[in-house]
Amino acid sequence: MTFKICFSIYAYATVTTSQGALIIGGYDGSDVATVACYNNAGWSRMDDLQSIRQWHRAIVNGNKVYVIGGRGTQSVFVFRIRESLLKILNRFF
């Protein structure tokens, strides 16, 4: 599925996975919960985060993506990457 990403987005996190480069959350005039993936097929939209995030960070460890902090939140979300979806594993406070 092709997805048109907003190129005025900022305050996002990015990581590279086996599926491609992920743009996670951010701000495009309003807070964003979208996770978008770019690879040889172009842009696609993955599942949204459970909450909006901006000014956060993300890291990859194996097949898991850790989305850490951000404006207004102290929580850490852990996602497992599987094809075209994100599956939440844990939420830590």
C-alpha cells in the first residue's frame, strides 16, 4: 500500500529495520502518532503508536523498537516489527 508522507514533519524519531527506514511520530502542525516506512517499494504506513509522540527517541534491538520519552511523557513503548505492523509488547513507566 502506497502512503504519501507529509514532508513538513519534524520532531520525529527514526530507525532502520529489516523492513526499511521508519519515521516514528513527530509534529506536522499537530502531534503525530503515525509510523511510516520507506524502502525500495516507496513509502507505506504502518500501525499508529498508541499515543502521539514528538521530540522522542527510538532504538532497535533485534526485532524490537524501543520508543523512549518525548514531550509530555516519561513512558517507554516496546514494539515488535512484523511485516507491515507494529505489535506493542510492553509499556513501562
